Amino acid sequence: MRKYKDLFMKVKGRLSTLQEQKENDEAHIDRLKNRLMSLEKAQLFIQQVAKATQEQLKFHVEDVVNLAMETLFPGEYTFSIEFNIKYGKTSADLVFTKEGFPVDILKAAGGGVVDIASLALRIAVWSFSKTDNVLILDEPVRNIQPASLQNIAWGVIKKLSHRLNLQFIVVSNSTNNGESVHLIADREYLVKKDKTLIRNEEWDVSKVEVIC
């Protein structure tokens, strides 16, 4: 009789242990569920913030590039950004259309479309930086043809300067470009080399002359 009693107590103790373990497991599951819900809420919040950021980025960059494109090529080209999620990562596709049809501007466009688009994209990206609002441009319109479009391109740079509150320091070696810059520049400086005698030796010394 005692044998069965001992067996009963052993089984009872084992059952109690299993019930306690079951309660602990259920509590752990509840904590995991709560954590999962919190993570899902956090993920949703991050997705919403990311979407809002993407929309803001999309609007800003598209606005800058389309301003430049419309000024130089009115009614011809439009630019947009398409965000896609591939393999859990977000990618941005740059889409150009000509008269409503998608076009690869690297292959199908001429007349400086690529140059003005890349310049506008650089300026748009730069405007997001936390550095000083100063950008140096080295002959930014030299590849834009025909030459008559270069004056318009300088006007685009002027507009972007005012719209984005950016100061541009433009370097130009061309006389024609220099004349075009004169139309939009707030300050002009001429850098030239002069022969200077230093310790009985002749050296090229750069000198800066204020034009206006």
C-alpha cells in the first residue's frame, strides 16, 4: 500500500512540476507575443517614417530636376523617382520620359540633357547635406549644346541658387562661359598668372582681380 502511495506522491509531484512549467511557458509565450506586437508596431512606424521620408525626398529631387529640365527643354522631358522593394531592400529608379514616353537619356538624348540632369541631381542631393550651403562648380555647362542653351543653363543655376538657398562658386576657363556667367553672377573674380621675379628667379604667381 505504501508503495502505491509513494508512487502517487511522485506522480503528483511530477504533475505539479509540469503544471508549473506549463504556466511558465504560457507566460513566456505571452511575453513573446507582446514583444512581437511591439516589434510589429515599431516596424510599421519605421515603414511609415521611411515612406514619408521617401515621399519628401521624391518631391524635392523631382522638383529640382524638373525645374532644370523644363527651363532648358520646355515640354520635352520629365523626371521622376520610383521606389521599389527588392529582396528586402529599397531601391530608387530614376525615370526620364520624353513627350510622355520613357527614355534612356544616356542613349537617346542629346543637347546637354544628361549634363543638366546630372547637375540638377547633384545640387538636389547636396541640398540635403548638413554642411555649409556652398557648392563649387567647375565649368558645369561646357558640354551643353548648342551654345545658345548655355545662357539658359546659367539661368537654371541662378534659380536653383535662390530656391535652395545655395551659394555657387563657379570656375570657368572659357571666355564665352565667362560672358554667360557675367549675366547671373553676384561677384566676379579674375584669376591670372603673372611673371614675378623672386630671388632673381622668374615664377608664375596667381593673382586675383576683383571684376565686380
